[in-house]
Amino acid sequence: MDERGFRCTFKTMLRFVLPCLLLLGVLDSAAQTSRPRELGITIGVMKPGLWNAITDVPGVRVGHLTLMEGKDIRTGVTAILPHNGNLFQQKVPAAVFTGNGFGKLAGSTQVTELGNLESPVILTNTLSVAAAMEGVIRWTLSQPGNEKVQSVNAVVGETNDGFLNDIRAMHVKAEHVVKAISTAAPGPVSEGSVGAGTGTVCFNFKGGIGSASRVLPASLGGYTVGVLVQTNFGGVLDINGVPVGKLLGKYAFSDQLKSSGADGSCMMVVATNAPLDSRNLERLAKRAFMGLARTGGIASNGSGDYVIAFSTDSLLRIPYNGSNTRTQTLLENDATTALFMAAIEATEEAIINSLFMATPVTGKDGRTVPVLPRETVLRLMKTYNQPVHD
């Protein structure tokens, strides 16, 4: 049996046995290690890719470096690479959308000005942006063919993990970033309390890294949209229309949130193999922010909410030393709507995945951030006529 067949069989089994398991109260161990879709919570109507991750977009690779040491080092690095070639020599179309700009997205102005991306996208913590930039620059300069390069636009995003991590000590170093880039791989993406999501908090629960994808039917182009998020924000959690945050009594400005507040940030990276230029990639990025809103995120005053979108279409790559003109085949505006819908759904699911896959973390000053009570959430879904299903 191949992997797709196994997944289908497993999901079919869950469809029939999950209600019984809920009633018997024996779902705990399974729920603690499963993504919501594997537990029957289907977000949206479009189909995910094989891995339901940003790596379903051909060529995209993801690497993590997790720093969890002693009592207060709870941070890391996550690297997203658009293709496996020389990114500086073969740049990709890209765009940035700022939902709320209380953050530090290094390199964003050049992406906006030129409409392309020439480095891996790095996610880390707020005070490690400089180290991450150095790591990207060192890695880029070391690539064969870049011996004469004297300027690198390193793109680095961040969220503040200072609630759990000794952020002032700036534990992330350039070599950690180089390692995250060098170990980036296709296939399944590790989620939850890993990489740049090691010390993050989301909706007053343990947040982290989440990823998801959507594949358009052939009649709509057959393109793939993949999303990766670093969740560290507040609001009123909503899962598939169920007001989970309200029902659990954990939401922005409730008494339970006084310790960590509603502020925070969310970094969103959107990849697609659809032939989009920077203008339509910015439009795609805006839809990712709509996916964040569907989860109950409120883009608070202190939240840095950014979306970076890029296309991996090999025919749209911009050579470093190319000719003065080039011919492109681009998707028409009228054909972008399905991609917009895919970005919304994938972002929403990626955020929820980050919560379901997180593990509890104890860090700075002995603070512990619990995980989302998955078993309770599943029962709430059933109560609100949102039965778990395939």
C-alpha cells in the first residue's frame, strides 16, 4: 500500500471510530499528537496536497534549528527556500503585505521595490534578526557563482518569544541560521514547538510553526498554494466557526490573559507555483491575512503581522545577469480568485495546525504555556454541530 492509500484508509477508520473514542474518553494520546485534519476537522472545501504543507509547492524546502537548552533558552530558526538552485542568481517573483507593522521584517523594502526575492526567508525571534541576516549573507556569499557578489537582500521575519525565552541574551547565532538553511528539505514539515516557533504563544496557548496547502483542480489550473506560519498572537480563537476561545474563557482581555497579553505577531509565508508577478502575489498575500482573521486573530496594536508571498514558476525566475528585456507568461487577473481562496484556507489551517501540534513548554522564570486542550475542542466541535468527519 502506498502512502496515499494508507492515509485514505486511516482517515476512513477515523470517520467511524472517532465518535466512539470520544465517548469512551480514550482519544487523549491520539489527539495530543495529531493534526486537526487527521482527527476529522476539515477546514475549508479545497483539497490539500500530499503533505498538506508549504512543501507541496514544487521546489520549496523547509529547515528548522531548535534551541531548547537549560531553563530559559526557548527559541530557534526556520528557513524557507523557494527552490534548490542559487537563489541570488535565480531570483523569484515576490511581494510583501503588512497587516499590522509593529515588527521587524528585514529586507521588505527591496522586495516591494523590485518585486523579487533573492534569499531564503528566515523566521526567528525579534532580537535575533541581525544574527539571522548575517547568517543569510554568509550562506549566500558562500554559494558557487556568488564570488563577486557585494550586496545581499536578506529577508528575515520575527515574532517576540520573550515570554518563554531569554530573548535579551540573543542565543541565535549566524551559524544556526546557516544550519537551518543547509538542512532544509522537501516533504513533511515539522510543526508546533520547533524552530522559530519554539517559544511562541498563540491565543494564550502554545503556538509555533504550522503549515498547510491547497491544490486547485485541473480545470482551475491545477496550481498549488502552500503556507507556513509562525504564530505568536492573540484574539478570540475560532476553529471552523466554533467560538473555542470564548467557550474556554481564554481570549483577548479576559482575566486569563493578563499574564501574557493579547499582543504578539504572526509571520505568514505563502508559496505558489502559479505564474504570478509581484503585483498579483501581493494580492495573494492579502488573502492570507483574511485566513488569520478567520481564526480569531485581531492584529493588536503590538502585533507584527506580515505576509511574504512568492512564485516558484521556473519560467518567471529573474537571472542576476540577465538581458535587458524578458518575455513572461502570467496568469490573468480573472484567473486568480481560486488561488485567493486557497491562500485563505491554507493560512487558516496552518494556524490551527500550529496549535494542535504544539507541545507544552516551560521556560524563562519558570513560566509554562499549556497546549490547546484538543480533546475538549473536539467535543466542542460536536456540540456545535461540527462533527468530526473525513
